[in-house]
Amino acid sequence: MKLKCAILDDYQQVALVMADWSVIADRVEVLSINQHFNDEAELAVHLQDCDIVVVMRERTPMTATLLASLPKLKLLITSGMRNASIDLAAAARQGIIVSGTASGSAAPMELSWALLLGLAKHLVPENHGLRHNGPWQQAVGVTLQGKTLGLLGLGKIGSQMAVVAQAFGMRVLAWSQNLTAEKAGEVGATRAESKQALFEQSDFVSVHLVLSERSRGLVGQPELQAMKKTAYLINTSRAAIVDRSALIDALQQGWIAGAGLDVFEIEPLPAEDIFRHLPNVLATPHLGYVADSNYQIYFREAIENIEAFIAGVPLRRLG
């Protein structure tokens, strides 16, 4: 009898063409689900016969209650090697193996620049005006050359951001709790004297930290009020790093010029959420890692994880 595998939240319906699933077709029946389920009980009905579930980062939380309703589940695979929305302790108690995959950093870096440039050049309102016979030229764009990019976090993605910024002729400041001046200098950045200094001096602040208890709410009212009124905030990392209420105040009251957002505390973003409607927000539906190269890695390695699990030698285990 074949094992049953479900791939969750395949929004673009591309999971089955991004890798060669035929190599396990004789042993595993694979179902791709593109609908997102907010209701755990409803989702559990669709997964109750599954031995394997493949999830895409934090799109669907795998909570203790959901896992408890899936007694047949033996292997849970996530894209990436971190997934804060999987209850690893609950999975371990049920004997569920949790495996991850590699992921690339180029795609989220590129999206960060797309948001930054879109804001600086007013691309969306100008395009909208052109398409709908609106005003010919509505705003004056911001030149990046000579401006300061502040990077909150200087890991893989932050370091790539620093290199690109220098190609634009920008000054690069960086800050995180453990960042040294030497590490910043390796990618042509300067370590800010403090978090406050980073926000005060930057024309654009881009967030590139992993969400943890230390980084949760790291950007709040003091940081946003310290920014220039002409400055922009970019967040393609995790929504909870930035205090939601403080950011809404900053955007509505003009503490900052605008924000580019790819991540939200509830996803998909509710229809009436304010971030869908604020005029100084350029928002995308968590597209940072949604790219051909990443998807090819995710699903190829998911298949490898399934083959290894069947062989009794699980790969890339988490927890």
C-alpha cells in the first residue's frame, strides 16, 4: 500500500512541476492542496489519512492540537531549516519526524530591493495613474545615491543587501545585538553605535533578523519616532519583529514616509486589514522566498527527505 503525502498551501499550484515526484510515485501518492485552511478541524479532515505532510514555512501552523488529530502522520517536512510555527515538542511526543530543506537567500534580498525601489520611485501610484489616465507625473522620486541604508541584521540576506547598496552608491549602516565592527566591515558596512543611531541616521531601514524572543517587538515606537520623516521601513523578515500598533501610528501620523511590507502576523492578510489600504504602504503577499530557485530546492529536497524516511535514515531532521 502506498504512503499518502499532502503538500499544503501550494498557492501557485507548481509544487508538482518544480521537482521530479515520479521517483517516488511507486511508493507514495502525492496530493497538492492550493486552498489555505484557517480552521484546524477542517484541515484535519483533509489530512487524516496522510502519512507525510509537506508545509511551506509558516503558511500553516502545525500546532499540538492539529498534530494530535493526525494519528497516521509520521513525517512532516518544512521548507527551510527553521519553522517557528511547528510545535516540535508535540511532534516528538507523537513520534513524528520533522525534516527541513535548504533555502536560498537571493530571492528575499531581491524582493527587499523591489520594495525599496518601488517606494523610492513611487512605482505603484505612478503606474496606476498612467493606466487610468491620471496625472502625468505625480511625485518626485528619491535618489538612492548618497543616501543611507540601515540594516537591522547582517546575516546572509543583510550582507547581500549591503553589497547591492554600495552598487547604488549608498552608505550602509548595520546593527544587531552581537554585530562587531569587523564583521560589518567585511561587507563594506559600518556598525551603528546603537540601535537608536541606526534609526536616526538611515534613509531606509531594512529588517533582516530571525524572529526570536530577543527580536520580537525589537522595532517599536521609540525606533520609529527616531526615524526621519522622509525615511522608509522595509520588512521582509518576520512581522512580529516590528510592533504592529506602533507601525500603524508611524504610517498614519507621518513619523515616517512609508513602509514596504512582505510579512504579516496573520497570513493570508484579512480582507479589511489596514495594511491593505494605507496609501504609504507597498505590500506584497509574503513573496520573499517565492521564487523558482527556492521552490526547486524545497521540493527536490522534500523528495529526498521522503526517500530517506522510507529507507529508515531520515535526512535534515529538526528538533
